[in-house]
Amino acid sequence: MYKPLALAALAVVLGSTTVLAQQSPNTTATTVTRVVLIRIKPGHTDQFWQDVRQHLKPVYDEERRQGILTDYSVATKTTTENPDDWNVALTLTYRNWAALDSLGPRTDPITLAHYGNAANRTAAGNARIEHGTIVASFLVRDQNVNPWK
């Protein structure tokens, strides 16, 4: 009884993957963006922004200068839906999916130069956890809407 239903579901999934892989006539894929939604812990706002200004901004500026990032941005959310809601969004934009390949080996020299050594980099990352919580982190494929023909 369940076997035909399972086979039908499998057929739908396999058939739809080719459709999803094809280019859409509605949009053209462009860059890939990592979106990180962060909730600053109460009483840690100044420390959070000090860390962003002292550590993240210089690292991201250098990654952009070297062409690893095409852009980055920080946004704040002024409304709150619940106590655990995010209030800062960080976006890191890359040229394409391939730009994420071997990202660590390409960014490692930049972060080591900024922090001086791996121990300082780890300590800064551990301290960062004290000031904010990552609510969500995900990748999106940016799209340009194609003109109507």
C-alpha cells in the first residue's frame, strides 16, 4: 500500500530536480550571499559594536579588497516579534557558489594577520559569543528579475 505512494513521491522528486536545475525565464542568478541574523545580548550592545568595528570590519574590508567578498553589509532591525528575535543582520556577498570553495585557506591569512596569531583569533571568537547569539545563518542566491518579453 505504501510502496506505490513512496515510488510516486520519489518520481516527483527526481523529476522536479531537473526542472529546478534549469535556468528560470523569470530571473537570472547572480551573487551568493551569506545572511547571519544575530541577537545582541542585553547589556552587551557597546561590546558587540566595538567588536564589529575593531575586528569584523577590518577583516571584511581586507577580504573585499582581495576579491574574496564582493560586498558586505550590516543592518539593524527596529521591531521585535519575540524576546529571542534577531536585531542585527550581517550579509557577506560572494561572486558565485565557486567563491565558497576553499574559503578557509583564502581567509586564514587575513584573519591571522589581523589577530596576530590563531590563539588571539580564537579568543576573539569566544568573546564574541558573550555579546551576541546567532539566531540564523543561511545562504541565498541573489536574483535579477528578467525583463518582460
